[in-house]
Amino acid sequence: MTYEWLLAFSILGVVVGFVAGLLGVGGGGIMVPALTVMLLAQGIDTESVVHLALGTSMACIVFTSIASLRAHRKAGAIVWPVVSKMSGGVILGTFLATFLAAQLNSLYLAMFFSAFMGFTAWQMFFKKTANAEETEISTLQLLSVGTGIGAISALVSIGGGSLTVPYLTRKGIDIKKAIGTSAAMGLPISVAGTLGYLVNGWSKSYGEHLTLGFVFLPAVACIAVTSFFTAPIGAKVAHALPVAVLKKVFALLLVALSIKMLTSVW
């Protein structure tokens, strides 16, 4: 592992942390394509590289989620009852879905990622949610939705923001609070996902001494350190932007990530 690669991972962490704080996402949509390219350049085989990128991304999201959560909590933008009711579902869905992800072909994962991100971006751009009235959401619905969010998050290694934010805004929750709540949900998603990818990759070998399961440790260390400091900056910017601008930025990011992921794996 050269200093150049450590610097590259650190720069990636700067970007990931800012995006995590700004949009309430864990940054996996950025990390997975970038890590795939970086790991291929270091000699990781093509059959294993996407799974290693997914697991590494999940481990990094643990740290970006903590930093983003703290920033949004200070701003009072987290709906804690929603977090507490959804957590059980997202933990179960995320952990179980890592077993499926470990068996899927990399191209299929990329195609699923792209299709999902494109649909979500379309919703954020064109579906009107600004005038929705906030309604009470049942515990059963939150558990069920949380399980689905966790499962999809594990398959594409995201913190769940691209799922949680549109869902909560459709329920009438202000987008800034939806982003803050999504940031909080990223922690149980990332912890469960990391454990799942560790378990599923435990017997794998990449000829690289600095891996643990499907997690590449040097990347986690560098990204975690730098993203921890830039996530609060992104969160401050988020609370200074108009709602309409924030929604469009979020949608454009999803489109860019879906294209990048698909072209990287294809």
C-alpha cells in the first residue's frame, strides 16, 4: 500500500463526508464506483472487486453516519420516533440481504442500482411533496418499510438516504427533517451491513493481507478519518439551502451515481 493510494482514499473521504452531511446519504453511491476502480488498479480480481467495494463502503458508512447524525441532531432535524420504530426492520433487512448480495453477479447489482436510483431521482424531480400534510405512520408500516430499505441498501451499499428521504417526504415530513432522520437511519443500516459482509466474505481470499471479509481496511481507515470532519460541513450547508434547490441537488446526484456505477461495472 503506497502513500499515493492512502492519499486517494483520504480525498475520497472528504467528498463522501460532505455529501453524507449535505444530503443525508451514507456516501455509498460515490464510494462503490470509486473503490471498484481503485481496487482493480491494485490487482483485485474482477469477480470479487464489487463485493469488496460494497463491504468496504458499508464499513465506511458507519463513520460517516455517526458524523452526519451528530450534525443533524444539533440542528434538531431528526424525527426520533421514526428512527426508533424503523431500526428493527432495517437491521434485519440489511443483514439478511448481504447474503444475497454475496451470491449475485456484479453486473446484476449494478443494473439494479442504476434502475433504482433513476426511478428515485425522477420522483424527487417531478413528484410534488411540498404541500403534503404530515400524517401518523403506524409502527407496522415503519418496520415493514424499514426492512425493505435495509435490504435494498445492502444490495447497493448505501446508507438508505435515497430510499428514506423520498418515503418520509411523501408522508408529509419536511425534507430537511427527512434528511436528518435518514442520516440517523444510516447508522443501524451500516453496522448491520458491515457485519453481514464480514460474515459472507470471511472465507474469501484476495491475495491482499489488509482485508477482513469483504472489507478493505486501509480504505476504511482513510475515508473514515477525513469524512468525519467534512460531514458536519455538509450538514451546515444543507440547512442553509432552499428546499427546492436541495431536492434538485439530491435528484441530480442520484442520476450521476447510477450512471457511474453502471459504466464502472459494465
